[in-house]
Amino acid sequence: MTRLNGKTAVITGGATGIGLAAAKRFIEEGAFVFIFGRRQDALDTALIELGSNARTVQGSVSDEADLDKLYAAVKTERGTLEIVFANAGVGSRLKLGEITAEHIDETFDVNVKGTIFTVQKALPLMGEGGTIILTGSSAGTTGAPAFTAYSASKAAVRNLARSWAEDLKGTGIRVNVLSPGAIATELATEALGEAGLKAYGSMTAFQRMGDPAELGAVAAFLASSDSSFMTASEVAVDGGLAQL
């Protein structure tokens, strides 16, 4: 497939998990991809896997100067930008009664502020036919025990797409949310542990964890013209977790 042939994409949180799976799929379908992340070692490893149609930029979505560096690199090498996948996110467990200001700040700085500025700073490089994908979560719909800040931040991300679809009327730029649930990523493993992953997967209709590649496939659909009449939508790729 070459649905993304010649297009340039930015993927934040692109060195591992869903972001890396999406980068692989985008490149398979003809895109040139910039992946952005905080860990240089993970970026270096990802670049070996992705090959010559990828570039890496190190930085944090919660730092506007780092995002400026990212988009300067895109403008210098590619000139324009067709796809933004605002995928970077963090989440950790703290149950009600233990939540700290630092925990809230870290979660919302990355998941909400980082998403806002990832998109806002990309807009000068984008035009008609551009597409923005935001990573939500089933937790943004259902909530999740001990994940107050994470769940609330992902509910906010869902609403960003609704607001921005209004703001982007007349530009030809679309914005949609891709919402995973029980996906076997490094972040999920760190947050839940192996036993937690098994229990989480058993809650889906398929009684298993999803593979990041299954998210990458849907991200490619949202990035392509196959989804040309979709905006402000949420696509749940969660094994039915938030739907049943």
C-alpha cells in the first residue's frame, strides 16, 4: 500500500510502543517520518529499525523550545507537513487520597499542554489535506482506578479534537482521536506489571492485550485520504474495553 506516498509525518512519543508501530506503518505506506522523543538511546534504536525514510529529534512535548526545534528540522528538510500524530503521553498510578500536585503537573504537562503545543506549532507547516491524530485512551471514557490524572487528561484530549475541528473549519485540515485500551506497550508494562497486563487483557472481548501494530494500522487509516470525511471523531481500538 502507498496511501501515504510522499507525505511527511511527525510522530511524538515515536521511539517506542504505539508511536514506533505507527512510524513503521507510515513508512511502509510511503511516508517520510520524523519521530520525536525524550530518550536519545531509544530514538537511536528506533532509527535503525525505521531506515532512511525517518529522522529523529530529541526533546519533550512539554518544552516549547524543543517543539520549535522539531518543526524547524521538518521545515528545513521537507518544507511542509501533512500528518501530525500527537502520541506522546505519560501515566502512572496514584489513588485518590495520595494524589500530589507534582503528579498532576507531570501528567497534564505532557498529555494536555504537550498535545496542544505539538499541534499548534505544526499548523504553519500544514495546509489543505492535512490530518492531525491525537492519542486518547479508553480510560478517558470509562475512568480507571488509581489513574485519576491520566484518565482526566485523556478526557481532555478527546475534547481538544471537538474544539479544534471547529477552529479548523475552512482549512481542509482534519483532526481525530485514536483511543487505545489494553495495548501491550512499554508504558503499560511499567504502569501495570506483567500480572496487571494479563488481568487487563482479560477484560477485553478478545481476552488479550492488543499489539501496537494494530494501532499503527488504524493510525495509517486516519492519516490517509481513506478517512477524508472524518473529523472530530474518536476511533476506539481497545478490544471493546470501553464499548461493552
